[in-house]
Amino acid sequence: MTEYELLDLTTSTIASMYDSVALYMTIVSGYLLVAYLAGSNLTRVQTTIISTLFVFGAGLQIWGLISYQIANEEYLAAKAMISPLTPYQQTLASQDAGFIISSILGAGVFASLYFMWSVRRPNID
């Protein structure tokens, strides 16, 4: 592959990473809205279904983010064989950022599940 093709692939995967985060935020926002508005009225089965779908949807976006980061690393390693990486490209080639962001998003899944649990639990005051 040429340098241009590798950089084009890198740009495409970065755009896909942004899309994954946007979809993740949409899924989390929808889940939190349902939890806040209807969580206390849902049956246990309904809560299990919506929570399972939520975990699957959000997890798929997190997995996609990690996959795109790994692809970026491979594309930039191939590009480094053609010409030196710029400081910006070196930052993109580091796997740390993708895994840190994925960890934060994973914590958001657990925080959202806790939010649903706290809405459904009776207040004892």
C-alpha cells in the first residue's frame, strides 16, 4: 500500500472511532432516560431485557473502538516503514489512548446500570 492509502485508512478509522463514541453516548442517554422516566414502573423482566440490550449495544461500541485503535496501530506501523511518523501520528500509534477511553466508557456502562438499580430500589428514609 502507498503512504496515501495508509493515511486514508487511518483517517477513516479515526472517523469510525468518533462515530462509535457518538453511538455509545446515544445508547447511554436513551438508557438513562428510560431508567429515570420509567425505571420504577418496569417489571423485573422488562428491566432485564432493556439492561441486556443496553450492555450489548454499549459493549459493541466499546469493542468497535478498541478494534479501530488496533487497526490504526497496524496502519501507522506500515506507514512508518515508508516514512517517519509525525508527532501527531506517533500519538495515534500509541494504544494507550484507545484503551483509556474504552475503560472510561466501560465504567459508564456500570454507572448506568447502577443508576437503573438505584431508581428501581425503594427509598428507605
